Amino acid sequence: MNKFLPLLAVLALSGCATSETTYLNNGEQGLSIDCSGEANSWATCYEKADASCAGTGYRIVGTDGSPSTKESDKTLGVDVGNFKNRTVVVVCK
């Protein structure tokens, strides 16, 4: 069991972006991409959008995410323990 703990820790921190089909208020089909977590960034969302739209391009419809932590609230310059929420909604061209 002790041999698997480091592997589980790496898997928990690595994270990956996920996408699911969504429909906008005007009936248009889009993708809701979730790239939350400490190991991801907004760039991860946009890379997933590009890959999901098969290189045809996309239009960003909306974004939602946790605000950045102030420097004074960080521990030794690192934002420890605050889970980052990042979601972007795109429509493929």
C-alpha cells in the first residue's frame, strides 16, 4: 500500500481538463471545459478547446473562475490550499 501513495498523490495533483456538451440560451451547441485544480491553468482550458474543436477554431462565450489570491494572503509566496476553479464555454467554428 505504501508504494501506491506517491502514485495516488501524483494523480491527484496532475489533473486534466474535461469537456462536456452544453447548449446556450439561443440553442447553439457549445462545450463547457473544466480545467480546475492547482496543476492546471487557463492555458490548459484553451488547449483543450483547440483539441476539442479539431483545429477548426473556437469562439469563447464565457469564462468563470476563482479570483487570484493577493500576495499578502500567500504562504511563502505560494497559494497553498486554495482550490482553483476554472471553466470556459466555447463554440467551435
